[in-house]
Amino acid sequence: MRNKAVVLLSGGLDSATVLYLARSHGYKCLCIIFDYGQRHKREIESAKRIAKSALCPYEILKIKFPWKGSALLDNKVKIPGVTKSQSQCGAKRSLPGGDKVTSAIPATYVPARNIIFLSFAVSYAEAVGAETVFIGAHAEDYSGYPDCRPEFFRAFRKTVSCGTKAGIEGRGIDIKAPIINKGKSEIVKLGKRLKVPFELTWSCYRGERHPCGKCDSCRFRAKGFKGAGIKDPLN
């Protein structure tokens, strides 16, 4: 019997690529899709379609962040975009093509989201006997979110090791972030090799009928496809 893995599936390019990567390594993948009140609810439908295309069962977990705290949860907060001359506080770093993005944590950060999501995933994994949890976080292009950094995942692995029955009994549940150090163009190229259905993925924070092309997520996606020399089917 193949080893089981729980995959956090958002509907975006990164998590879809990680799902197909885990499947290619022989894992029997069980997907978790979160409905957490996000503005871009369209990604939920994308996630469902991606899971079905990969022939993987999925669970949709509906949770609430009633305290808001993020532009993704509060319609009154403007979703930021990348501009040629951004005036936000914090040091700037360059993107391909000369755009700048601030290193300050953006308004789209959802407080402790990955801690919460991974906790659900570990609970699910322990309950069904899965040995691995996969997440599509990556550090290089990911808007400066603190819970997408390698040091966060190293710390979380230690927490799982000492805070679960599986960990205490020596079986353990591994947390894998296989694209953590990849750039967006590398992820696109990997997804292409794995035959990820890019046309089913959704990245835009605004969640409207068509991608806005202006938010950080849209811009990173566009740079990734351009850098990979591959046409984005959503454009």
C-alpha cells in the first residue's frame, strides 16, 4: 500500500504543483481545502477541480477568522499591488523586469494562517495514519510572509515531533515544503513537467471573474510564467 500524505490545497499554482509532485512520488494524497472567509473564494472551486483532476479525495474545512486582521478577510482593507515606485515602509527588493516589492509584511498576511492550517493537517494525518503533510509555501517570491520561511517549518516540525502521539511513539509526521527554495519560474517549469493543469489554478487575491493582473499574487504569477517561457492559460 502506498504511503498516505495530506496535502494543503489552496487552488493556486504552488499547491497544485506540490500535489502533483507528491503524487509523482507515489503518495496516496488526501487534500484539505480551507474555506476561511477569504475574499478570493474562487480559489476553493479551483482547488476542488484540481483535486478531481489528480484523482485525489478532498475535505473542505470551513473555519472563521472573526477578528479579521488581513486584506484577504476584510473587504474594507485595500489589497496592495506591486508598483514601479512603491512608497510603503521597509526595504525594497527587485523583481524581474525592474518592479519593486517592499520587504515589510503586506496587508494580505493572515495572522498565523499556516500555523492554523498545518495544525489541522497534522491532526488529519495522525487520525488517518498519514506520515507526511505537504504544503506549497516558498520563500523567495512570497511577499514576505513570516510563515513561509524555512525557519518556521523547522520549528513547526519540532512542535509536531514533541506534541503528537505519532511523534512521541517515534513514528512522526513529516512536514514537507518541497518548493520552499524555488523561484516562481522554477515552480512553473516543474509544474509543466508534472503536467499540472495550470488552466484550473487561480492566483488572484481579488477573486473576480478574471485575474486583476495588479495584486502581488498576479504579478508574481505573471513573472513566473514569463521567466519559464510558458504562456499562462489564464491570460
